[in-house]
Amino acid sequence: MLIVAIGGIGPIWIVAWLFGFALKKLDATKKIIYSSLASYIFAIILSGFGNANGGPWNPMIAEYSISLIFVLLIRFGIQKIRNKDA
């Protein structure tokens, strides 16, 4: 499960970055939180269809929850480093 969660960091980060363009007016902290949550929801919906394999909708909630936590920690860490340099 941890390997799938680590693999989910990239897609959640990329989709969060794309959602971030729509949230330009927010401050950095809110932008990180809202764009990451939106990408998490997007990933859950897509994983439910991709993991169904002809059966019922089966999202990978636990794996992408761990990925979301990693993404939030990394993005807040980067923000803290950037603010320290300024």
C-alpha cells in the first residue's frame, strides 16, 4: 500500500499544480490546501473507475490519502524554505 501511495505523489502534485492556476487570488497556504484537496478528490474519482476492472466502482481511498499527506508536507516544506530565503 505504501508503494502505491508513493507512486500517487506525482499525479496528485501535478493535478494540484494545475488546480492552483485557478486559485491565484488566494494566499499560498490556502492555495496549497485547496488545490491539493481538489486533486485528491479528482484522483479518487479516477482511481475508482480505473480500479473497477469491469466490476463495481472501487476507489483507492487509503493509498491516495497517504499520498495527499505526503504532498501537503512536501509543499508546505517548500513554502517554508522559500519564505525563509526571502
